Amino acid sequence: MRILDRYIIRSLALIFLACVFVFLSLYVVIDVFTKLDDFLKNSFDVGLVINYYLTFLPSIFVQVSPYCVFLATIFTFSRLNRENEIIAMRASGQSIWQITKHIMFFGAILSFFIFMINEKIVPVTQAIHEDIDEKIESSGSGGSAQIIKNIYFYGVGNRLIYAYSFQPKDNTLQQINILEQDNKQNVISKVIAERAVWKDNAWTFYKCLVYDYFRDGEPKHEPYYFEEKQMDILENPKKLLQQKKRIELMNTAQLSDYILRISKSGAVEILRDLRVDLYQKYASPFSCLVLIFLAIPFSFLTGRRHSGINSLGIFLATSFLYYLFSVVGIALGKEAILTPFFAVWLAPMIFLGLSIYLIERMP
């Protein structure tokens, strides 16, 4: 690697690390003030609070890294532009791609590094973080009353259980669908209920329909209707919440296996949401490389007199647009307007194509 390339990489890396430190520090400070009442009600256990934030830092790092490297790239090349170093490089016969190739390589390495953190570290630390958060909230407020939406998991007896919402305060599930499968994933029974309540160590279902099927999918008889029926579901509310957490904290291999297990269940909406989540795990780290590509044409074209102000403005506007496109794409995927793969990769592909177009048109 040439001295000039090492100089650019070192400058980018230092600004990137500084941005990461600032973002993480701001998050911790803001969150401390937000949760100060809960910490005080929990007798302000310093060790618990430290573990709470240490276990959340990997997740925050994964989220902010694409924007930090984007800002670092803009500031690095804007400074080189302001000091006429870009002009000197171009005068020596170097193209934009030659000047920036090691920066792009840095972005590719960073994307892979973030992917591995998301795969190996975040699921473990995030699970610990959520357990600590639950302890803090339960000790401070006497129990969480937050309604949890879209509960789905594989239960004992090859049952795929889905509920629109769960209210931990009174242990109530709303709008439940249960699909029971045989060992070959053929649906043999289905239960639809308006609500279910955990009482006397069992789930009692209200206004439920029970369907039985042959292995070829044909119904055995007309559905049975029960105004009230006790079901032999072994998962109590605590296990139900733990199972929900495990689904959210799966890595790509675990989530792919889970999707395969329920692929024959007929739960179209659940499968679509899970596929969006799976593709998002691949696309999110790739954002580092995409935003580096996007930063290059803007930073090269920034005026030399007001590069600092212009760089910050470009960062805020472009980051907001990229985030907006990502959120809209995911929403369109979960609403079945776009396929899960295309919905997740919509923002990266649009902005990568725009970046290459702008770079190629640079003088």
C-alpha cells in the first residue's frame, strides 16, 4: 500500500472511531437520563447499570457504524479537497477509482466485520440486555404492562402458535391461530380463537373453532365450536415471552432453519415477515459499503470554502433519505407489496446505483 493510501485510510479510520465514540456516548448519556427514575427505584445498582449498557453497545455499534463511516468519508475527502490535495492527486493522473479504492476495501472489510458481530455477539449480548431491562422495569414499576404485538413461535407438539397481541399484565392473548403438524410438517389440526387467558395453570380459549385434517389437507369434518375451552398448551406466559425473545435474537442460520420448519404451515404473513427479517440481516451490514460509495461524489464536489458545514448538511440529508428508503422498503415487504428480497435490498441498490452514476460523471 502506498504512503498516500495509508494516509487516507488512517485519516478515515480515526474520524470513524471518533464518530462511533461520540454516537455511543450520546446514546448512553441520553438513555441514562431517560431511565434515571427506573435506576433510582432499583436502588441504583451500579453493576447492573454498567452491564445494562455494556451488553447494548454491540447492538448500537452495528446500527450507527454505516452512518459513522459515511460521515468519516465525507469529512476525510472534504478536508483533502479543501487543502487542494485532491487536485494534486488528479493532476498526477489518478482517477477517482484509484484514489478511493482502498476506502472501498475498508468499507467491505467493515461490512463483513459488522455482519460477524451481528451473527456471533449481538444475539448473546442483546438477550442479556433484555433480561436486565426486564428486571429494572419490573422492580421499578411492579411489572411490565406493555402490549406485545405479533407473537409467533413453535411450541411443544409441533404447534405453530400465533397471536396478534399479548398483554403480560393479565396474561391474555388476542386473536390466536394454532397450527399442529405431524413429523412431515403436514397440518393435522388448526385452532382459531378470539382470545385466551392463562388461569389455574392452563390456557382457557374463548370463542374458538377447532379444525381436524387428513394428511392430504382435506378436512375430516365440520369445525367444532367452543364458547370456552381449556387447551393443553404447555407454554406458560413466561415461556411464551422467552420463546418470543429467542426468535428475535436468532442469527441467519437459526432463522433460516426456523423458516424452513414452518414453510409448510400455510402461515403466509408470518413467513413473509420472517423472510424480510432474514434478508435484512444480510443487507444491513452492506450499508457501510453503500454509504462510502455515496459519500465519495458528494465529498469531492463539496466547495473548498465551506466544506465543514456542507459536509454536515450532506450527512444529515442523505442519512435521513437512506434511512427513509430502508424503512419504506421493509414496510412494503411486510405488506406484500414488494417481495421480501427486493424490499430489503431496495434502498442499498438504489443508492449504490446513484453513487456509481455520480462517480462516473465526475470530471
